[in-house]
Amino acid sequence: MDYVRLGGASLLLLILAAALPMEILAQTSQDTTNVDSGTNVNAAGGATPIISRSLLSESSAQSGTISAEKMAKRSSGMKPLASASSGSSASSGSSQNAVQAQSPATSVAETATASAEKTTQGEQTQAESSAVASAEKTTQGEQTQAESSAVASAEKTMQGEQTQAESSAVASAETAITPDMIPQETTTAASSENASAYQATSAVSLPENVSQNESESENVSENISENETENVTEAATAEAPQVTETGTDRIWREGISPLEYTWTPQSFSGFFYDLKNDVGTERLTVKLQSSSRTIESGDLTYSTTAQDMEFEFSDWGTYQVIGFMADKYFAGYKAGDLFNKDISLISDNQLRKVLIDSDDESTITTGSVLPLEEGYELRIKQIDIDGNKVYLGLAKDGEEVDSKVISPDNLKSATYKYEVEISGKDTPIIMAHISNVFSSVESALVTVDGLFQISDTYTSVEDGDEYEKMKVVSVSDQGVEMENDNSITLRKGSTSKIFGNVGFLVADADEIRFAPVVQRAGTYDVRGTVINPSKTSEFTWTPYNFEGFYYDIDDDVGTEVLQAKISGGTKIDEKDLIYKTSPQPVKFEFEDWGKYDVIGFMADKYFAGYNNETKFADEVSSINEGELRKVLIDSDDSQTIASGSALSLQEDYELLIKQVDLNGNKVYLALAKDGKEVDSKVVTPSSDPADRASNYMYKVDIGSEKDVPIIVAHVQSVFRSAESDLATVDGIFQVSDSAESVEEGEIHGKMKVESLADDGITMQNDGSISLGRNRIIEIMENLKIEVADNVDRLMAPTATKVGEGLTMTLNVPAAVVNKTVLISTKSGSETLSGVQISVDGKNIGTTDASGSVSYIPKNTGTFDVVAKKSGYNDRKASLVVRTAAEAAAQAAIEQANATLANRLTINVPSQVSKGENFLITVVEGINQTPVEGADIFFDDESIGATSDRGTLTYSANATGEHILKAQKDGFNDTIRKILVTSSLKVISLNVPEKASAGQEIKITASVQNAGKETDSRKFDLKVNDSVVDSKNLTVKPGENATVTFSYKPKEPGSYRFGLDDQVKKVNVEKAQSSTWLIALIIVLLIAIGAGYYLYTTGDLEKIKRRLQGR
């Protein structure tokens, strides 16, 4: 009998060894089909169609199962990958969990045990042999009776055959599959009730040309009839009464989404996913009870597996990557041309973030550095004489940590490696491939065309480790599993952190709506559902499956839809990319204000207008005005403004207290932009939201609509004390002061506005769009489509978002060309190392332990400086580079400005008119800050004090030069001269064109009173700059008068006549002599007189006769 027993045992071992690969093949067969009851391939039920077969490439299918090769690997003493309890794993129906929950030997033994329920204990060997034989027959496609073994039952269910199944729990677990594991021939029937519920409750409607039938066609294959689908569903129901649905929606919605639901990298863009390699390893599954907000202990499970991925610099081969807590982590190196054997970090309970994986070409020159992450820099130490080798140095935070000679002869010699000891093995954490070395008399440079860096710090992953609400229950070289150790409550309006930066965002609504979110700092991209254009000819993205689209989870409002029709898998023809959006009412965060209209546009949240439920404003539609403005702030956070401080808003606006009244029940607020006041109002706090007096509102014109509020602040209370004045603001709403124009026919990127109305906007692509490999296509503004660099050209829409991070300050002093300048960063009062600094778009290095990096500018001008560090908000500044001479002149100016400290300065016109109001402004210091309460004197006579703006208005009635003086305690007095002139102005001056010396000249002038009061003054006539005459003149306001002067030039010559600023020239000629003429006239007069006398006396006749008598 001993021989018989020994022979039986040996036979059993042989049978088990032969059965092992067949069991694995039975689980991973790509030719089998399984349809489970309640499994809905499309979680959206039509409005957001699942990718179905189109997305199921080999790599994605492998992410849901473990291959025979992987199952054969040992975990080197680590705990096998298993779920927390076998019961949970079996009931979930997940093939992945079922496979991972058991070793190969255990799987066969349990399968045999399921069959052996009908045999006696003495017949155990026979039952086990039967189980193996059944498995082999099933693999070959032969029909068997389900009673023969549990494995046979599982295989027949996967082939869609109707059987009288009596399977064990293990068999049920093995037969359950998720949609991302279904091969091309597989289809899953959708529940018509779920589809109807989705259509009824969805806030996002499909474009009109996409019917419900078309949507349903993506859920149910045309190759399977309704009867066949029902039969398969019934059979699956018998085998697996409860399944986990893997959907394409990020948002879980009560009454629409199944109670057991799984998020993958395809449905949640927060999870790590590599589009090029189609690698995404993370899965998060929740199991809910109907109408319950509690996730019980063990009902939230997270799993991730290590997968092979090609280096961006493909000559290096592949490495293992694993998504962990929504970040990309390094799991190990694979043996190949660069490494002699595999190096696994996950086996050592370590995961390190992948920081850089790039094949971008960059150049390092002598004196410059190649900045890496975490404060590392690669630099040239020396190049050999022949120029075919380079001596490289690696520094961290400015201190050298490694150096090597690199020769670009072959892959290994051309690859620089910085290795650290990890679990006793030298493991590279930084690699750089040097493709070229160049040396000349003037400079030396090397070309880097491959970079890879993982973090020098690691995340420990061991059994029992806890990350917020999740606990590690399994670790192996294949992956990690976690589950919630305690129950989690989905409280309304909360964001509950699950692990790492991943949490659940829960709607503030009676209906349960929640979604996974990742908190990130700085700018980052979000992605929609990935499709394979060669297999999917039409797809629609909505806010449910594209996180980039605007979505209000509280009100379940999302307005954007993008529908793509793809031709030949390589292009989108003209007008086949359709974008639609429509305005929807949403509640203000400060709910007493009611509602306003919002519209998602170009993957951003825009203001569409006020509606009849808005409490503080009348109805207005900005869409009708052809413009949209971004919503910048919508908050009900309570904040306090103190006198002397400001409440910062977006776009450089600030809200300040000007004054609180004596009774402390009113506040005088001012709004400033870029430090300059643009508005001010008195606000009376009130608990009545309909009382608009309690709201500060800054209004502008939007198109033809007048006085539309774009900044609103609700003042809850006002407090006045001897020390300071306070105002509490508990509601703020702000939209941008710059508008995005939206008119019919306008082009935005590749899209043209086809229709525009108060009910929405429709746009279509203006021209065809080529889906070229490795392209990022800018559709419009913030909306892009990314196409992978692979044969399938996997594609998805992306949008850039800005996350909240820690605050960082950036100090950039003025620089001199060709001289070193130190650029420094801080977080609070602490210096900040490891900050990447770029100048004019080029990386110059990372800050060292002192928080600074040196830079030598080569050109003058103003350059943009950007500081970036993971976990911190980006900072920007300007670097001004001057020549040495310019810098010296600027230093002199600054020194002069320094003398203005504690000194008042009066700004006033140098000349004003009598009776005219003019503005006196008093400022102090380098920044020319307005001074309130400065006493002003006019010729030692007090005329008042400056306002809070540092101004005083005054009019002087005394003409002439006067002295203004400003004084205030704590400041040095200052004076300023001012000239007050009359409002009477000489507008014209008239003189004769010619004149003679000694002759009197008449000069006239026209005088105008440009003032508002009657004025009189003396006018001085100047001849050759000397006053020769003066006259007084009085003129009424707005009238003209004439003043006349006379002047007799004594000598000939050029004379210049002037009256005020009017000047005219006259040429005075010499007077001509007339003595001879006078003498002649006198002689004639005497002759005439003598003749007359002789005639009257008769003597003339006597003389005549006497002459004749001769």
C-alpha cells in the first residue's frame, strides 16, 4: 500500500505541474467571451460612449490580468499579491483580483476541491485529474458538461454557451471580467433602465445629429442580437450575480452609475497614463450600498501593477513603471543592451518618482549647466585634447557629487550614469546619453540626446503601510494593493483625501455625486477618455468623461460637448469636429445672491449673464453682446479688511477701506487696480440680500448693456475702534475685465463659430485636421487634442489647469551685461533650494542650498524669468540688463531717490490762471506715496489739508509768483513756487506795416477773457523789450476787448512791439527833407502877394506901360 500511496502522490504532482499553464491560459484567453449581468461597458449610458473594443489594445488588456510569464515569477520573499479577503475577491467578480489572490498551485488545488465536492475523500486524486482534463478540453474548444469541473464551467461561461452551471466561488471569480479585458469580439449588454435614467438626468445633452440609437450602438455590438445578448446576460447572471463595472465617466452619480464601480487611467486622468505606450496601471474600485453615503471598511480597493515601458531615448530599451497614488513611479530596470540583469525596486519595498524621461536634444557648453530635477546639474569639467571624450561633473545644490569621463563610442560608454546604493546594489538614478563632443579654441560643448532621472528619495511600500484612509494589504514584484481600513463617509460638499494627493470630491446636493480628484500645484494638463481612431469612427466627450470641460458637481451642470467624426483613422474632415456649449444657471457660492448664468467655453468657466434669480442685478446676457468673460472668483469665504490693508482680488484688483463713519455702521470702500484707485462707494451692511446697499459693486459696460457688475462684495459687518477700522466680507464674485469676443463667423484656433444665440454656441472645424503621430493639435485656446506617437495614434482631448501650491517669492535684481547676477528664491522667510530657473525661456540652473543661482547675461534688455518647483506655484519676474554706464546712471538716480525718504514733495502746475481751480498733490518717499493730512499754505496763509489721496484743490485770485508750502508731523517741510496769471489773454496784436521816424504809430491788441469771472489787469506795451506804455483793461468772462497804444519812433530802423506773448515787427524809415519846397512856396506866395498889391493899387499898369515905353 505504501508503494501505491507513493505512486499516487507522484502522479498527483505530475498532474498538478501539467495543469498549471493550462489554468493560466484559461484565464487569459483572448478568444473567449463573457457577459455578466449588470455589466455596462459604457458607464455613461449613451451620452458618454465607452471606447469599447477600440481602446482594447494588448497593453490595456494586460493591465487587467496577469500573464503566465508574470505568474511564474517569484516575489523573493515578499507577500504575494492578494486581496484582503478571499470572500471579497470572489464576490467582486474581478478576474484580476481572483488571479492575484492565489498562487498557481493554490488555484489548481481549489479548482479540484470545487469538483471534488461530489466525490469521496478517497477519490480525491481522480477528481483532481478530472479537473485538469476538463480544463484542457475547454482550452481546445470542446463542449463539456458543467458538472465535470468548475474550470469547465468557467470556460463555457466565457465562451457565451448556455450551461447548467454549478460553479464554485473560485470559478465565479475567474470567469468575471472587466470591459478593458474584453477582446474585439466581446460585447457587453447595457441595461436599458440605466440608459434611460442617464438620458433623463444628464445635464449634458448630445448634439442633435447623435441619436440615442447611435449612442446605444457603442454599448452593444451589432454582431450580437438582442436575444443572444439576453441569453448571455442570463447565463452570466447565474454565474456572477454581482460585478464591478469599469466605466468611462469620472463622475459617479446616484441612480445612474452602478453601486460597484471602477476608475482606470482611461476614465480618471489623475491616474498615471502614458499615451504613447498605452500604459496605465492604476485601478480604484468602490462598492456602495444603495442610498448610503458610507463606504464600508474594505469596500474601497486600489490596485496597481508594474508594466514595461520604453525609454523616450529608445536605444536604452525598456524599464518598469508603475502608477502609484496618481504619480508615475519607477519600478525597475530591464535587462538589455544597457543592463546585464533586471533591477527591481518594488521587490525592495521602494518606489521612486520618475522625474525626467526625455529624448530632447540639449547642449552643454563650457561655463553653463544642464539643470535637472531636485537641484541636480550636469556640467562640463574638461574635454580631452582630441575632442572625443568629455569629463562630466554632477552637482546637487551647487556641491559636486559625482564625475566621470564619457566617450560617445557605443551605447554604454556614451551613457553617463549616476548610481546610488539601493538595497546593496548600485542603481542608476540619473542617466544622460552623450551623442557628440565638440572642442574648439573658443569653446567646448557636448550634445545630450537622452535624459532619465528618478528621485533620490523613495516612497516605502510595505504590508501594513497606511496612506491616509488606505492600508497596503499586498505587495509583490508585480504590484501593490490597498483598501480602506475604516469606513469613509461621503459628506455633502466635502473633499475627502483617500491617499497621497487623491481624494473624493462630493457634491453639495441631496443626490450622491462624487468623483476622484488630484490636488496638484502649478500648471498641469487634464485628459479626456482615450480613443483609438483606427477603430472608433465617432466619439463624444462631455464633462463626465473629460475633466477639462467645465463642470459644477454641486448643481450637476456641465455645458460643453465635443463630438469627433474620424475618417480613415488619420484625420477629421472639415466640419466633422463639432463643439457645442450652452449657458446654465448655477448658484452663487454666497447663496443669498441667488443664481447667475455660466457657460463652459474652450475648457474654461465663463460668465454668461445675470438672470431673473440674481438678487443684486437686473437680467443681462453677455452672449447676446458677443462677448464672454472668465469667472475669476465665486466665494463665500469670510474675510476681514483692516484699515491700511487690502483684500486682494484677481487681475491686480484690491479692495480697501477708505473710512468708517463715526457710528460704525457704514464703510467707505475703494477699489484699486495696479495700485491706482478706480472706484469708491459707501456700503451699509445688511442681512437682507435684496438690500443692494450692503453690496459693493464695480460696474462696467458690456456691449450695449450699461453698468453691469463685474466685481461684487457683500459686507457682513463693520467695526470701528480707536486702533483700527474693520470690515468683514463674506461673499465675493468677480469676472474678468477683459472679454473674449464671440461672434458668428469668428475663428478661434481651428474652430469657426457657426451659430450664436442666448441659448448657446455651436462651432465646427474650419478645414480638415490631420491626426499625425506625436502631435498636440491646438483646437482653440485651452482646448487641445493630443495624438500618441504609436501605430494606433491613440488620441484624447487635453486642457491646462492651474492648481494650488505653496507660495514662492522670486528676487531678481538689476544686472550688468557680462557680470554675474544672483537670482534667489524663498518660501516665507526660508531659502528655497531645487528651484528651476529659466531666463528668456532657457534653463539656467536650479537654486542651491542658499536658495540662489548665478547667471551671466550676455545681452542688454529686459528678459522674463520663471521659477518652477514641484509643489509650489510658479513665479515670474523681469530681469533688466544694462550696460555699465547705464547701471551707474541708474544707481545715481536711485541714490537721489533715497534722499526723498521722509521728505514731502509737492506736485503742482508751474503756472495757473487767476481764479482757475488747480490740483495740489503731496507725496513722499521713493514710491511717491500720497500723503493724507498734509497742511498746505499759500504765501504763509493756510488753505487746507490733503485728502486720503494726497490732494487738495485751490484757486488763487492774486496774480504773480507765489509760494506753496506743505508740512506734516514726521516729515520735512517742502515748498514750491507757482505763477498765477490773469485769465485775460492777448489773442492778436496789430501794427502798421511801415512807419517813418518821428511819426506816431497806432498799436491795437485784441484781448480775450478765457476765465469764468470778470477780470482786469494792466497790459504793458514793450518796444524792443522795454516798456513804453501801459494801460488797464477789464473784460467780462468769455468776451473780447481792444486795447490801443500809440508810439512815435525817433530814429529809423527795425522796431519790435510786444504785448504779453504776442510780438510784431515794424520797419521805421528815415523822414524825407522839404526845405526847398517850402522856400519855393514862400517865394511864390510873396510874388503872388506883390502882384496882387500892385494890381489893386494900379501900380501894375504903370509898370506895364513903362516897360512898353522903352
